[in-house]
Amino acid sequence: MSAYLIRRLLYALPIVLGVNLLTFVLFFVVNTPDDMARMQLGERRVTAQAVALWKAERGYDRPLFWDASRSGVDQLTDTLFFTSSQRLFSFDFGRSDAGRDIGADLRQRMWPSLAIAVPVLLVELALALTWALLMAWLRGSALDVWSAIVCVAMMSCSGLFYIIGGQWLMAKLWHLVPISGYGEGLAALHFLVLPVLVGVLASLGANVRWYRALFAEELAKDYVRMAHAKGLSEPRVMFGHVLRNALIPILTGVVVLLPSLFLGALITEAFFAIPGLGSYTIEALQAQDFAIVRAMVYLGSLLYIAGLLLTDLSYVLVDPRVRLA
Amino acid sequence: MPPPLLRIENLCVEFGPSHARSRVIDQLWVEIARGETLVLVGESGSGKSLTALSVVRLLPSAAHIVGGRVYLNEQDIFALPAHAMSAIRGRRIGFVFQEPQVALNPVMTIGDQVGEVLTCHLGLRGRARRTRVLDALAAVGIDNPEQRAREYPHQFSGGMKQRALIAIALAAEPDLLIADEPTTALDVTLQAQILTLLQTEQRRRGMGMLLITHDLGVAWQVADRVAVMQAGRLVESAPRQAFYAAPAHPYSQQLFAALPRLAASARPPVAATEAPLLEVQGLSVRFPRRWGWWRGTPDNLHAVEGASLSIRRGETLALVGESGSGKTSMGRAILRLLPLAAGRVVFQGQDLAQLAPAALRLQRRHLQMVFQDPYAAMNPRLQIGEILQEGLIAQQLGGGPAERAARVAALLSQVGLLPAHALRYPHEFSGGQRQRICIARALALAPALLVCDEPTSALDVSVQAQILALLEELQQRLGLAYLFITHNLGVVARVAHRVAVMHRGVIVEEGTVNQVLFAPRHPYTQSLLAAVPRLDVRTP
Amino acid sequence: MPTLVPLWSDVCLWLLVLVGLWYARQARRHEPLRAPWRAVRRGPMALAAACVLLVYLAIALLDSVHLERTTRPADGAETAILSVLDVLLTPLRLGVETSYSAPFATRAFSQESVLTSAGRVQREYPRLRYGAAHSAESQGARARDIFQRSATGAVAGLALALSALWLALPAALGRTDRAARAAGLTLLALGVGGGVLLALATRYHVFGTDKVGSDVFYQALKSVRTGLLIGTLTTLVALPLALVLGVAAGYFRGFTDDLVQYFYTTLSAIPGVLLVAASALLLDAYMTRHAEAFTSLLARADLRLLALCGILGITSWTSLCRLLRAEALKLREMDFVHAARALGARSGQILRQHLVPNVMHIVIITTVLDFSSLVLAEAALTYLDIGVDPSMDSWGNMINAARLELAREPLVWWSLAAALSSMFGLVLAANIFADAVRDAFDPRQREFGLTPSAPTARVCE
Amino acid sequence: MRKLSLPLALALALGACGAEPLNNPYPTAESGRSILYTTFEERPKHLDPASSYSENEAVITSQVYEPLLQYHFLQRPYALVPLTATEVPQPTYYDAHDQMLPASAPDEQVARAVYRLRLRPGIRYQPHPAFAQRDDGSLIYHGPRKERPGTVRSLADFPRLGTRELVAADYVYQLKRLANPRLNSPIAGFMGHYIRGLDALGVVLRAAPDRSGGFLDLREFPLAGARVLDRYTFEIELTQKYPQFIYWLAMPFFAPVPWEAERFYAEPGMAEHNLTLDWQPVGTGPYLLRENNPNRRMTLARNPNFWRETYPTDGESGDAAAGLLADAGRPLPFIDAVHFMLEKEDIPQWGKFLQGYYDTSPIAPDGFDQAIRFAPDGSAELTPEMRAHAVQLSVATQAAISYIGFNMQDPVVGGASAGARKLRQALSIALDVEEMISIFSNGRGVVAQGPIPPGIFGYREGAAGLNPVVYEWRAGRAQRRPLAHARALLAQAGYPEGRDPASGEPLTLYFDAHSTGPDTKALYQWYRKQFAKLGLRLVVRMTDYNRFQDKVRQGNAQIFSWGWNADYPDPENFLFLLYGPNGKVAHQGENATNYADPEFDRLFTEMRALPNGPRRQALLDQLVTLARNDAPWIWGFHPQAYALSHQWYGNVKPHMMARNTLKYRRLDTTLRDQQRKAWNAPQWWPLLGVGGGVLLALGGGWRLWRRRQRATIA
């Protein structure tokens, strides 16, 4: 088990390296440090000297990959790529181009993102499972057929539609929830209702259909026929056998998502002014704050790798057939 | 006369969507008395499994019962509401399915799967239930039931799973046991054990039993009465002795005729005048369970270990063994479709194991293979003509398109098909026809040796006989040598000159057919032969 | 004389159509290809959806033939390069009001200062220049006119659809089964609907006008091409990569496999939106440096659209590649592949003849399934300012512009409604069609019609 | 959908425990308190008065920091009054021989201009740990002492606070900070021209030992142009005559910064937690920044140490009638706290304003029709709906200009040739600015006739202020010249019918732009329409903001849209945008079009040094005429700021220069609470409807299930 973990972590290393190289090329080679400086210093009365200073302050004045003026290892290490990668690898995200500590911001903004993503995940899971189970149970009936139609219709709506429509109806017309914003602690609760609802609705259709298909697949298996042949009642077959088996792909599918919940929902957060990591990313993109974007990309890829690892582990937990070798 | 335990009256079942229904069971009448074993025999698609499922009302949703009644102890099962069926299933009728690999819930312990029946029908819980579970497992011959009850299906071997399934079916002491091909997925040795188990339990409990099989040998072993189905109709029903003595219906007779028997081979051995065509020495095949440097050190599965054999021109060597014995790996390794771990494969004086890829490609035309599953052996996207030409094109033989087309036509007629078939696709052919095409494909390059990997095991008996006849004829006509891989000893007796028996990757015994089949020396060969169901009756 | 000016995206789209036609020809000849399509054709829903898709495709294709007028148009406002659709919809395109107007309105939505004859400035709702300009302003007269025009349009559309049915259906469908009836009904409905809309659109703004007075219906129609291009061209980019790498990785295993797996794991580890955003910035930089290469606005927007397709393709090939690799791993152990090797076929030939044709069903399923999510993604990306060029008509741009309108009172709903409903129509049809395709191509036959796979993470949520 | 019952239950529970409206975005504890709620759209980057230069930053810094002077809240035209100073200073001029000169002395003679400033005594800084003292007078949190809390994450972790009186040295200290290269003050270079020794200090400081993150004690470095005379008095010395300098004294650049604060924030571990002067200002103003969470909100709270500034007692005529003098003489500020909430999107912001959760609001372009309509005479008034909400509207023309610039170095549109000039003039006529204002700014703008906006000295009303190049005076009002005139100009410029004679094709012009939001597409479509009126082809070269700036800076742009917000209410601050030596490409100045005309430059230098008066007016008229004729800009418009506020928000009078006006405002919280409740009654029926639908579906499912369970085989 531990050998497996170590091997997986070692495997993750080249991937992280690759991600880092790719993002570096995108962010520093394409958008040179001079551009960033001009962007950050504002447009009024910016001198070349101020730009040089800004770059020097952040160490952006070094060559990108190769410093020919140095000798030995320094040629490679005293470069922008090496130093910035080194910092990222030690989880030091540094300061944003606007001068704030990214690590502190990440720690702070992680929670609102989670406060939306986790309820969305749970509510969605509960709702989609119930609905899909009902459909599978009453398969072939009008309820099943109409649910499928509703699901396809729900899938076909743009996510923006749910956000805009939800905000307009729930907050503006019916005065049920605040239009946007966020609070601390319990006060956050009534801010979360709408974003969570929107998040659930936006992906409900697709998930219900997927779960329904998983249930149908399980239902077609021999052990289900066997369970019926044993004389078990329909509910027992559904809950004792079908649900348990169908939950394996569902749960592992959820587990792979777990780490990425931290990253937040981009548009939802921006629209509802939730101070989470999703809106953080969008703001950084709009302000072209590449230090933040780079940190987010790096974080995102780490979380993705963590998700893969967690999926493997969760298989071991829920499926007796799987063992880690 | 007491009323029958089960009476099926005029059962009619249709299959398919509403606009394209076809009748799959037509006016079936069957009765089973208490304590009686009825064996329902038929080839695939004859409707025998659907009959069994109709009795417990568990037909797939595409199948519909359109007429008839089923009485269990004179109670009309079809008139019951759906929810009342759960009191019948498991409690009054136990059901054993064909595939033990998939019929058990993979994420539930065996103990729970047995106990569920007890809780459901007898209301047993806790300690009482546990005791009964262990009893039930012990009764079907599972050793160490305390331990085994806590294990999951994947920790059970195939035979053990089938025993567990039987334990589940018998747990609530049903009046009737339905077993749908309970031994088809098992090797002969296991088959014999399971059949014995079923028979003893049936006798002990005085149950009625409906056993479904395609194997007349199995039917002979357990049946009180035999019923034969063909294309949804019952064509014959008779007591066992009478049936085997003189099958009345022509279809039954046909089945008998096609049945390979374990009889002395009539084929004379091939003279050892020249050097062997193929000589395999110390062949080993290993499968790494993982590969790649970062995935950990390779952990090898030894499929074949130091096996040696030789084949002469025009000779058939049968390679016999149970599933997992390494015989298929051996066949493929000889063709270098699998990497060799060790050993020499000397073919026509050249060691194939040492050949460079280019040279090997040229050499391949002399060795060809016929695969077990004719459904998987042809690319479904290609026309038969394209399939047959593939080798010609790859080896740059056969000249231009016109010549190749002529060659294809010749090949097709050689295997008993029409030249016009060249434009069709594989799915348009039956299993037997497909296997003929596969043979034609192998013959296209005019090889000297054909490796036939279970070429008949996926086919019905009647078709099996035709294919064997074709192979025999080709051998005579073209002087082919065969390495004939099979698990069916009956087939061996019919086709082979010599036999090699393989067990756990090692060839344990080799000799002429008569030597091995009638005077086996190795204990494994002996047990193998002992497990073959024998029809010790006079053949008509 | 107008001359043909093919834009790059036009070329791509028509190329795609040619590929589609070639595929159809192949499919007609080869039974294994044809059989699943026949199954698709048998589904009434699928066939109806296909009809809807065809209408969208037709709009996009009409919009993908660009002409340049060499003679100078009398009206200075006319841009030089126009698509056939633009020409066909000239009254809609040129019927530009000053600002918002509601559907079927006769007067502008907001007041403007008007100089009265007395020389005084007055605020009033000005009469629209084009919308309902022909009819009297009274409620009754307008209703009558609308009814008359719709009736004429409906009859004309019906006649056209009927004649099309008369000509096309028996030939294409052979028999009049349930599916053919559904398709026929859909065509009739589309014909009538289209007839009514077109008949009205020449005189009214059926979906109102937007902030600068452009006809919203016209914009929605123009957006079809963008959505369709994004949905199809992206796959065109992703496909070869995924196909070649996935199949090769699965077949050769070993080092090739390791390398390919490393590539796609690395790429998919990067959050997709960020990758798209970064690439969009890169593109901007390129365009600025080579500003002289893009003389016309159309060419700029067009290249940006193509680049977006490329970027989306690069971010989305990984999942398909993974599927194909897994399938190739399975296929390489199939007996027919062994047989081919035993016959001495080379690796290239085996890949081409045995592996690729047998993974094509996955490719087709993925293509149709991805289509709708890509159309939706366009809107989300455009909202994030990393989508298509702002000067391009697209649903994303329409929604993006329209979301501000929801705060107005009275509500300006028509822009949003037009964008969302026309997008919904396309995506719904695509989803239904994709379902049918999957059912037909997926060898695992399922009990009922709708059998989705795991939803891929949407870009926006 | 079934889970909607959850929020329902939740909402009921919430509704039961307080009579607060459900959609109240603020904690219940805050209701009834005197808190002003307003918004910020982008997080301020710098709150350090030395480096802050943006409008959104000034909104905060102006409340916290107090420069020497301020603008009078009520008086118009804008007038400077003392804030921490005792009076508005008059400069004394000296020539090279230290001879005092009269105020009217010509520029060349003036070698020194000295401003003597005297502070009000008794002003104290806000409570802050930087000032916390031990009994012996030493500062607690300076240096590595035991008293430092173990973990420092925010200022609240420091238990002890202190204060200190404001002294003249603090202002001098801040002056030196402007020269500190590490602070990157945007005006360092500019002020270096004027304040004696500022540049030299910058050079010295650059060479100063680099204690990274450490404290650089500026008290040790002398600045020639700033002298502390006594505890409350100091002098600033300029190297030349610069009458506009006093306006700078009203900006936060010239606010005091205590050295203790800088020393305090230089302690190790502070910057890592965003504890810097950029994020946590320390000032003497009416408010102190209590919470700076740019991710969500920024909170200002009343500064308990604020000196007893009082509400002005005099104003314009009419102010008393408007109730603006009701608080005359009362101590400031009136509101206890100000919450700036982060609102990135217009819609939620506008929605919350309408629901009463924001007290003030700018008018989003798309909320405009909802709020404003135009009276028959063209003046703006509130819609009936707004009036029903008793919303107040305040309108003011900004001291700003938004214009379309021609790059004067461009070979086609630029240059002083007659052809290019006529092309520019033709385009100025064709581009219908009135329509642009009407469509894209909802009429919130005044068409610019020249660079000087109304309210600034030099601006002329009516026919006298008409731009004759583009307009003519007809029927008592300015009317845009007809297109025919423009076409004629175009033909004279060498492009008959808009065609380039060289190719015969329509002349292609390039508009360089960057995306500015949802309206972008419509806007550029509109531009194309305008150019097409003359038969010209316009290509919009869209790019991101960075590259757009880059292009303008390098002179690669052709036509672009640009704007300017005045730093101070003086015409010099507008005309310098056309002054040759301010050219963007050559001098990196603010002259974005790189317009350079020797005559203009000569007149400008003369005008710059003059006090407002007839001579200055005459020069201004000449300057404007020159610029109009050369048409380096399409003059565009002066934006108007429309601000809405609720009825409970008092003492509202727009001021376009002053930012420190929050201290004058007043709130009626009782009325606010009442109205919020009245406007936000929740609607329950939709939830009940959804719930009913779900129940119906479930009921149907149940019946179906029963039927299946009872099925037999017929």
C-alpha cells in the first residue's frame, strides 16, 4: 500500500513538472514581464524606470530559461523559470502581481468555494440518486420517459440561463434570497441557497441520466436476476444489490471531483459575488495577474493528481475486488 | 397418480419489440413429478432457457408470455400478482444460473448472499441464520464454511461459486430446483463434481429438478426423463433409458450422430520418415502482470514452462488440457504471437524464436491459426473477400486484384461456401460458416501447419461435426499438419494422431491417441478421463 | 459581379461537409457502417432531431458562402463582404433602428428627444424606421396584418415543406414508418414555423432589436454558424490527435503508451478554462504583432474563431484519447488482430485496417455527444471574455450583452430569450440525436432509449 | 427540485427568528445601526497615499488621510479651504538672488517659490499599535521585544493601541516618501520637476543600503525643498513658479504619514500577512480602515481621535433651501461606519440598491431607463418608479473628457498637412457624438466643444463656446454640420467619396481598441457605421488592455478612444494633454495623440503660469481655437455623473473634485429599516407550486408502482 502510494507520487512528479513548464511558457514567454509591469503600474505617468524597478522587485528581470552570462549550474538556476518553479514546488505561491500574498488569499478564499461546492455536490448527489433510482425502478413508465425528456431539456440549457434566471426570479421577483454576496459563518447560509440551487440544477439533468444508465446497466446484470430468483422483494433488490453496485462508479466519480471542489465554480462565484477561488481566478484573468493564474493552474493540477489518487484509494474501500498492488 | 409438481401448459413466448415479434417458445407442455429430474436438451437458441425463466416469471423485458399456464402444486403461478411471486421464488423454486462468475453479487459476502434467502423466506436472523448459512455451505461441499462465508465471490474459484449458487438455491428448501446449464462454464472434472452434487441433493430432499443442458452426456448422467427442444418446440420427451436407446425424433437422432465419442482412434500414426515439420523445445511463456518501469517490478505468471513437442508433415497433434493449463498460450507462442521467455521453435529447420521481424513476417505464411471464437476472429468491418485477401496482400502474393479474387473464390469453394459470399460481411454468416471462413483465411497462404485453437468449442454439436470433417478432408487433400488444441477428449479421439496433455503449463503426458486415452499413465490424465460423462449405451 | 471570398472557417466547414458526404457514401456501401445508421433512422425522435439539425446546418452553410461586391453599394452602411444568408436576409440586416424595440413593436422602447415642427425639443417614443413601418399603428390593424402575413407565410412554408417531402422523403426513407411520419411532421412544422417567421421578419422585428437597433432575429440566425462551427471544428482538431495517439498507445503499449499517457495526463491536469484563457491571450498577442495580416474585421474574427476551435480541441482531445487507448488495448487482444499478425500484416496495416475502423463508433459517439457541450461552452467562454471575437455574432455574445438588459424596467427580455431559445433548439436536437447515435453505435444494447455516459465536466460550472 | 423544501424550511426558520426580510444580505446585528452601505468594483491596489492614484483608492484614502487643504463641500466653483492647515498658503517668489518678487512676476525670473504651511494644533492620529507606548515612552511594537504577539495575522492581534499628535515633520516625511523609489510614487517624476531636491533625494535613496523589507528611516535624509520650522510649521520650496501647486496640496499625496507606522509595518512577518501601509493606512481623518478584505468588503469606522471638524456654515445660494445647511456647525462625521461591499457585476448591485440594501448607487447604463427619464426640456428626471421609492438624483458634469484621438504620427490621419487635417475634421463631423452619448451613455454626457469641460476656468457657454469646425449655430443651438460638408472636406483631403485614389478602394482606417465589456461589440459596430457614412472602411483592431496601451505608447495606434479625468480644476490640467513636450511616444507624457504645434506650445507655457483672469481667458481661447482647427481629437464628450441615493441619505451635493465627502453625509436608519421591510416581502407561492408538482409526480409514481406489483399474466 505505501509502496503503491510512493510510486504514484513519484509518477505525479513528471506531470507536475510538465504542467509547470507549459504554464511558464504560456505566461512568461507569451506575455512578457514588461507587459505585466505596465498592466500593474497603471497607465498614468509610468516611466521605463518604474517598469524596470517593478520587474526587479519580483525577480522578473532575469532571463527566462538560460542565463548565458553566468557560469556552471547558475546558468540554469539563476533564471526566471527555475526560481519560480522552485518556489511553486515548495508551495510558496509568492505575491500576486498586485502585491498580495497569494497563499493567504488561497487559504481565505478556499472556504467560500467549498461552502458552495460541497452542498452542491451533496444535494445534487442525493437528488440525482433519488430521481434516477425512481426512474430505474419505474423503468419504461411514463414517469421514466418524461423524466428523461425533462433531463435532456435541462441539459440543453446553458448554465448561464440558470444563473441569470435564478437570480432574477428568486432574488428580484420573489425576494426569497439576497441577490448576491456572502457572509461569514451561519450568516453565509441564506447567500448559499441560490448558488447551490443553480449549481445543482445546472448539472442535474446530465447526472440523473448518467445514474439512471448505471442503474439500468446494473439491473441488466445476472446477479440481479439471481436476486429476484432468490425471492427478494423489489425494494430489497434495488437497495441491497443494485444501488450498492451502482454506487461504486458513482462514488469513485465523485471522489475524483473532491479535490477540485477547492477550485470553485468560476461563473457562479463571479455572478453571486462569492469571494471564493473561482472568482479569484476570474478576477486574476481579467486583471492579467499571472502570478495568481499560475498558482491556480499549479494548484489545479496538483488537485487533479490528488483526485486520481483518491479515486484509486476509494475503489479499494468500496469494491472488495480491487486491491492495490 | 399424484398431481405433478410442475405443470407447464401450452406456454407461448414471443420476443422482440412490438412491431417485430417472433415466437421463441411455441405451445410447450411439460410436467415434472416430485422427486423427478427432467433434463431439457437443445441447441443454443432452442428456447430452453426462456422456458425456465418463464416458470419463475423472470423473462427479460423484451420477452413476453403470450399464452399458457404454469402450475406449481396445482397453483396457477401466472395468476398471482407480481409481488406474490417473491414467495414462490427461492422458497418453492430454487434457481441455479449458468454463469457462476456473474450470478453472484460481487460486493456482498457469500454468507450474506445465502443468508438473505433465509431472512427473506424463513425470517431467520442472527445466530440462527448464521448456523443455517454454514450448514447450507457445508452441504454443497464448501470446506471451512466459517471462513468462506466471510469471503467475496472473487475469492472463490469457478467450481466453488457454482456450489455457492446451489447453496443459495437450496437454502430455503425449495420443492423444485431449476438449473440452467449449471456446468457449461466449468471444466470436465468440476462438471462431474457438480452434477453429482445436484443429483445427491435432489435425491436427499426429494425435490423435483428441471435441468437444462445442451450436452447429451450430462443429460445421461442425471436425467430421469429427457425432453428435447428445437426452435421453441418440444420435439421429444422420453424416459432416459428409452431415449438413449432409441431417440424417436429425427432431430434427436441427428444430435446423437454428431456427438463425438471417446472411442479408439482409427487413424494410423504418420510415418516418422522425415524430420519433424515443427519441433518445439523447452518453450516457456510468461506474462508480466504489470509492465513499465514505474509500475513496479514485473511479477510473472508462468503460462507455459519448458514444454516440448514435435509435429510431422500431415500429422495432427492434439494438445489437451483444462482451461488455464497454458495450451492456448503455447499455440500462440509457437506462432510468435506471444513473446517467448525461453525455448526453441524449429519450423522447417529454422528457429522462429531467433528470427528478425522482417524474416519472421515472411515465414508466417507457412504457419497459420484458426481461432476458438469465430465471432471474434474476423474484423466485422471487412467483407469476406477483403478478409481472405489480407494475407495475400500482406505477403505480396497472389498478383493483381483479379487473380486475388479468383483465389478467394477458390478458397471459398474449398471450405464449402459460395464465391458470391466474398461480398458479404461476417455477421451475415452462422457460427459454423464463419469458422469455415476462418479456415479459408488460414489456407489462403497455403501453410504447412495449422494451429487450431479449440476450433469447435463455441459451436453446437451438429456444426462441430461438420467442421471436424472439413479439417480432416483438408488434411488429406493438402497434407496439412495440425496442432489441435482442445479440452474435449471426444474430439481428440476423432481427429488426432497423437495427443499431448498439458497441466499447469507443463506437458505431463504425450503419446498416440490410444495410448493416452485408454492407458493413461499420468494421474492427471487419469482423473481427466474419469470425469468425462460416458454414454454407455448402445448407439443406434 | 459578386466574387466568392472564402474565409478560412468557410473552407473548414465545407470541407467538413465534404467529409460528411464522403462518409455517407462509404456508409451506404458498407453494411457494417450502414446498419447503426439505419437504427438511428428508425427512431422517430432521432429523425425529427436530425431534421432540426439539418435546418440549423442549412442556415450555417448559407452563412458560410461569403461574397464580395465589386460594385459599390448605394447605401454606405453596407460592408463589402457578405454571406449568402446576409444577402437573403437583407431587409433584416439593413432594418436597423436606433436602439431597443420590443418584438413586433411600432415604436422604440425608450424615449428620444425629437425636434418638433415648432422647433421645440420633445421627448417621445419615436416611431420605428423599419419595424412595422408599413402598417397602421392601431392595435387592430397591426394584429390583422400580423395574422394575414403569418397565414401567407404558413401556407407558403407548408407548400414548400410538402413539396420537399414529396420529393425527398420517399427516396430517402423508402417507406412511411413511424420515424418517417415523425420526420415529415417535423419538417412540416419547421416549414410552417419558418414560413411564418420569415413572412413576419421582413416587416416586423419578430424578436425585437438590441441596443444599437440591430434585429435580434437576424443576430440569432447569424449565431447559428458560430455555434455550429465551434461544435464541429473543435472535434476536427481533436480527432486526429486523439485517434493517432490513442490507438498507437493502445496497440504498441510500452514506451509509446507511457509517453502518450504522460502527455494527456499532463494536459488534462491543467484546468481547461485556464488553458483556454492563456491561449486566448497568446492569440491576441500574435494578432497584435501581425496586425497587417488581418485587414478586414471579418478575417480577424474568423481567425479568432478558428483559433478558439483549435484551443478547445487541444484541451478536449485527452478524454477521447483515453477512451480510444482503452479500446485499442482491448482490440489488440482480439483474435482478428492476432490473425492479421499471423498473416504477416505490418503494424501500420493492422492499425489502419483493423483498429481504426473498429474504434470509429467511439469517435462518432464522442463527436455527437461533445457537440452540444461545446455549443454551451462557447457561451460560457465568451462570458469570460476568452471566447469568440466580440464583433462576431454568437449566442455567447448575445447572452453576454443581454444579461445587462435584465436589470431594465420594463424588462428587455427578447435578446436573451432569442439567444437562449435558438441555442436550446440546437442543443436539444443535438442531444436527442446524440442519444440515438450512441444507442445505435454502442455495441452494448440497452433496454431503453436514453443511455448517457458519465457527463464530462462542463467548462463553466 | 424536491429539495426545495430544505431552503423553505430554512427560510421559515430564519423568518421566524427575526422580522428581517429574507433577502437581507447583512447580519441582523447590523440593522438599525448607522452604517452606510456602498460598493466597490475592483479591489484597490494601493492605499499608501504616496502611491495611490486611482479613483477607487481615493474613495478610501480620502476618508483616512488628511492633506493640508480640501475643497469646500458646498461652494461652487470649486474652492480650496484649509483642512489641517490653518489657511490656504500664498507662495512667495524669489529670484536667483533671493530677492522677493511680486506674485505677478514672470516665470523666467522666479527661481524659488516658497509655501509656508501652518498646522492646526491638537490633531491626533487614529488609534494604532504603531503608536502604542510603554510607560517610559518607548514604542511597544517596534523592534524585537517580548511584547509582540506570537502570531500576527491582522492588526487585531495587537492588544495595545496608541496615538500621537500630528506635527509638521509628518508632512515632510511624506514628501520624502514621494521620492522613495521603492514606493513607486506615480508623481515622483512629475513633482521632481518642481520640488527642490526631490529628484536628488530619489538618487540618494536608490543608493541607500537595501535592507530588503526593512525600514529605511527617511528622517535621516534631508530634502532641500522641505524645511520644518517648528512643531506645527513647515515650508515647501519649488524651483519654479507653479500656481497649480496648491491643488496638489489637497490630494492624499500630500497627506501626513507618521514614521512610526512605516517602522511598524517594516517589522518582520508583517508584509507576509498583508500588513503594510498599502493595505492598512494610518491617518488622522474622520474614519479609520477597520477591515480591509478586498475579497469581500472594506469597512471604515469612525476615528475616535478625530479632531472636531465641523460642518460648513456657508454655501451656495439655494443650499440652505435644499436643507444642506441644516447641520451647519455640527461636529463631523455623522455616520458611524461605512461598508464598502465588493460588487463585480452591475445587475446585483443595481438590484440591491432597489431593494434598499445599498444607500447609494451610480446608475448602471442598463438600469438607466429604469431610473431616469428626460423631461420635455431635455433635463433628466427620475422615473415614477424611482420617485415612488423617493430616490434622490444628483447630476454633475465631471471635470473629465472622453475623446477619440488620432495618432498625429500616423502617415494617414496624422501630421500637420492640410489634407490630413481635413480628413480629421471630416471624421469629427461624421462621428455623431450626440448619438454615441445617447446610445452608450444614456445621454449622460455633454458634447465637448473643445478640451475644457464646463465648470473649469476657460470654458465658454453657448455660441461663444461653439466649435466651428464641427458645429454651426442655428436656431439658437449648436447643430452638427451636415454630412455633405464632411464629404466636401474629405474630397479636399484627397479622398473623394471616401476612396483612396491610389487604389480606388475605400480608404481603410484602423481603430485600436480593447474589450470593455458587454457593450464592446455594439460600440464598435456603431463606429463602423459612423465611418461608413463617409464611405470609409473602418477596421477595429481589438486586443487586450496591455497591448492596447503598448500600441499607443509606441505610436502604433491610428485612431483610438481615450479619456482624461482632471487632477485639479484648472484648464492647465486639460490643455497639457496637447502640449508637445508631453508627447507619449517621445516623452512618455500624457499627450496620447502626440500632437505638437509650436504655437500651441508657446501659448500654453504662457497660460500655465498665469492666474485666472482676462489675459488667461484670451490665451485659452487662442489655444482652444488652434486645437479645434487641427482636430487631433474628435472632442467627444464630458461625462456626467448621475448618482442615486435613497431618501434616508442626507447632505448630498455632488462634488467632482473632492473625495473626502463621506464625513458630511447623514443617514436616517429608522426610515431605512421601514422601507427595506416594505420593499422586500417574500413570495412563497412559487415554492409551494414546485413542492406541489413534485408531490404530484411522486404520487403518480407510487400508483404506478402499486399497479406493477399487482400485475398478473393474463
